[in-house]
Amino acid sequence: MEKRNSEKQTTVKKGTILIVDDNEINRAILEEIFKREYDIKEAENGQECIEKLFQYKDSICAVLLDIMMPVMDGLEVLKILNKDGLLTQIPVFLITAETDSQTIQESYELGVMDIINKPVIPYLVQRRVNSVVELFQARKRLNSIVEIQKSEISHQAQKIIELNMGMIEALSTAIEFRSCESGTHVRRIHNITYYMLVHTKLGEGLTKEQIDLIALAAVMHDVGKIAVPDAILNKPGKLTPEEYEFMKTHTSQGAKLLEQIPQMRNHETYQYAYDIALHHHERWDGGGYPEGLKGDEISIWAQIVSLADVYDALVSKRVYKEAFAYDEALQMIQEGQCGKFNPELLEIFVQCEPEIRKFYEQ
């Protein structure tokens, strides 16, 4: 006997049922039906119901609601719960003697789960409430599992994105090392491109995702240098006209290389990477290569990478030159010594240059 009583005391309750009725006897009847399986909360009117619902909504698994009550009736309660979206989370049962078809119809339209007529039949109301509570709890568990799985999938997707970016940066950095340049060059081009698209009007109309893709594509701007012989790539002196013409082919070779990698063609960054690799040496006045594009024929991202690449080349030490001072490099660009750039882009770059300069101090 003692063992049986102990088992009763340790029974795990299914949740909390909120019983809302202005009649104390009605509340007592319903409590007697459900108290062995559920914890019970009570409210004497609709206003008290709303207060307790919001106070205990994480534990309440069902509401047994009367219609005719003082202060606030059952229909008003349903309207408030419907507006707040709680009726999709907590099932509400009308326990009522009301038989008006319009009231019943309105209750169902507001989202009541079921209507149980008074006087209640204990086993019937118990079965109907239990079935719905179990359904809601199962759905909640399923939603929780789905959210966990979605989170895990999102985490895996992010890891794949990071892996892809790492592989792209590794390839681009390897090419920079081959030309005896620091691997940080590609990272600075990425940072400058990203900064100018995020912090200036140049990025207007682009989503955060597009900007991320463009900045990643900027890393691959010189991927075509893999096709340039070491003797030309690392020549310490000035290139001959023939050598310079061969060096210029790294733009078209880069685009061709990207085009021939199936995984790259299927990557969201491909369209930007192809465009940047091919056009980052085009100039505003048509004096660039390989296609002699001019003005707005050159995409804004290719223009930004072009300017960033020139600036970085000037302020960095290369096999064929020493690094220029930042102010001197900026002056050379403004004077057109490195080709003609979009005047608006150049003005914005000059404004941003003090912040861009900080990338070289990191």
C-alpha cells in the first residue's frame, strides 16, 4: 500500500490545465477530472485568465474556458488569444451550456479547438482533452527536432561555405607566393572591396549576401597568373613589350580557368569572379585591357577591385620596385599615372583611404 502511494506521488504530470469559470462548483468538477494527470490553475473570469496565461504560458498545455463570465467573457478571451497567436500554441476548449449557433461558429472561427457542452461527461471530456494535448505536445516535440536539424544543417552549410572560401583563398594565395608577393595581398583586396561596398553608396542595391560573394570573388582577381611563366612573373626589371603583352593575358586566362572548373561554375560567386578576373585591368576611358571597355561598361565591382589592386601594388614592395608612401601612392592615382578611374569612385576612395590604410597596420 505504501509503495502504491509512493508511485502516485511521483507520477509525472503532463502539464498544467487552466480552468476558467466564474462558478466554483464547475471549476471543482473539472479539477477532479484532470488533477491526477495535470497540475491545475484556476481563473474566475476572462481577465484573470489572460493574466495567468501570459504568466504561465510555458507550462499551460490546455485551457478549459467558459463563455458567460463577468469582467471579460470567453469570446473576448478568444479574440485576444487569436490576435496574439496563442491559439496555435495552446489548445482552448469551450466548456459551456451555450447553444447559440452564431456563438459556436464565431468561437470556431477564432480558433477554439473544441466545444464541450455542460453538464460535462467526465470520461468524454477527459478523452477529448487528453487526445488534443498529446497531439499538441507531439507537434511541439517534432518542431523542436526540426529546429535542431535545421540548425545542424545551417551549421554544416556554413562550414562548407568556410571550406570553399578557404580553398579559394589558398589557391589565390599560392599564386601570390609564386609571384614572390605576400599572401596578404588577396586578403587586403577582399577587405578593401568589402569595405567600399558596405560603407559607401557604391554598394547600394546589393544585398549582404551579394557583397560577401563579390568580396570573395575579388580574392580570385589574379588567378590567371598561374598561366604566366616565372621568368615574366618574377622579373625584377621592366618587362619588354612582348613580355608585357603576355602578362596582360592573365585576365583572359583567369576567366578561362574559372570557366573550366565545374564546381566554380556552380558556385554563387562565379559570375562575379569571372567578371572581376577578366575586367580588373579595364579603365574608365577605355585604355585598359583585355576588351577596352569604358565607363559603365565595366561593372562597379570590377572597378573597385581594379582601384584596390593598383593602390595595393603601389604601397607594397614588389620584386620590381620598393613600396611608395601612402600619400604618394594616392597622389599618383589621382593624377592618372596608373590609368583613368571613374571620377566618382576615385572621390569615394580618397574619402575612405584613411580607413583603408589601417588594413596595412594590422
